[in-house]
Amino acid sequence: MAVVARETKPVETLVKLRQPSRLRLVDGVAHSLEDAILAGRMRPGERLIETKLCDELGVSRTTLREALLMLERRGLVRSEPRRGTFVTRLSREDAMDLCATRAILEAYAVTAGFAQLDDAVFTRLEALLADLAACRLPEDTPRLIQIDLAFHRLLIGAADSPRIRDLWASLDGEMSALILSSIEHHHAGIADVVGFHHALLDALRSGDPEVAREGVIVHYIGTGGNGEGSLAEMAALIESMARRTAPSG
């Protein structure tokens, strides 16, 4: 007697997914808050009043809190038990530690991957600085931050190391807060920021990986390793490094 195999139907499982519209709403709220923070409309250390924000944005407290959690993961806000949520204000110690970490990663990347910094990369870096020069403060601060991150992302990519790229990217949110505080601390305008980055680009073009490495370190931690000095002073030091190795004639 032949055995007839029974056709089995796949077991359907119920997958619980959030509604797409809900996700887009939370993302939109997070983007709105991030834009306000980066543009300086919400200052470092400012407490974010949930009821006020819910009324202004027309969203529920649940939606707002989900958006704030997203920003907290990016390092733009911090939550304190029984006190509330605040725009991140980096202490001097935190800022220096962040700068030192980025300097170590990026200095290694441009040294190990110096041969990857070719004309194509320099052309892209120049284009980013042209975009940076077109920014206006304070209204274009969010764009300035994105350009700055893109500029340094090209440098960190020279090492061709996924782990280093991931470590570097994990600090992006805090870097946004750092760039804001740095502009405020140095009373910098767009011309200062562009000149500061052009000096680093000259060091990278010097043909000497040691000059490139030192240029990155000064870019992040200043002339004395303590973050002091104006952007113009730090740019002048980086430029002097590049001139020492520039080809004659």
C-alpha cells in the first residue's frame, strides 16, 4: 500500500511590528529637536520641558520620550533621574577625553592609510570645504556639523578598518556637542573654521605621514595638548609643519 505524503502548511507566526507612520513620527520629532539643538536654539545645559515640547510639536508624551531616547543614544541630550532631560553640556574633562580619543583614532588612520590619501580624496575634501565656506552661522550650524563629520570620515576611512570606523562613528553625537561648544569657546566664524580645516588639508598633502599625524593631533587637542589656543594659532602651527616638508621650487 503506497504511503501518500501529506502536504504540510507552514505555520504562520504573528510578527508584531510598529506601524510605519509611528516610526516616521518619532524620527521626525527627533530630527526637529536635533536641528534646534545644533542650531543653538536649545542651549547646552538647558532643561527640556516635556509638556512644553509636546504642545509645540503636537505629539504625545510617549512619542516625545521615544525621540529623546534616540537623541540620548546620539549623545545630544542626557537624562537625570528625578531632574529631567537636558541638552548635553560637555565638561572640560569630557571634551578633552573625546578630542584625545578622536585624535588617536584619526592620527592612526592617516598614518596607516597615508597612501590612500590620493588626489581623488583631496578633491572631495576641497569640495567639502567649499560647501563649508558657504555656510552662515548660526542658522547653518547643523549643516556645518555634517560637513565637518563628512570631512573627518574620509580621513578615518583611509585606515580601511571597519572596527576603527565603528569606534569613530560611535562618537558622532558627542562630536556634534563638542563642535558647538568649540565654536562658542573660540568665538569662531565660518572663515576661522574653514581656515582651520584648510591647514589640516595642507598637512595631509605635505607628503609626510608624520606631518599629517601631527596635524591631526593639533587639530583636535591644540598647541599644548590641552585644547588651548585660538583656531588661527592652531592653524598657523599646522601650516608651519606643512611648510617644513613642502617641496622646493
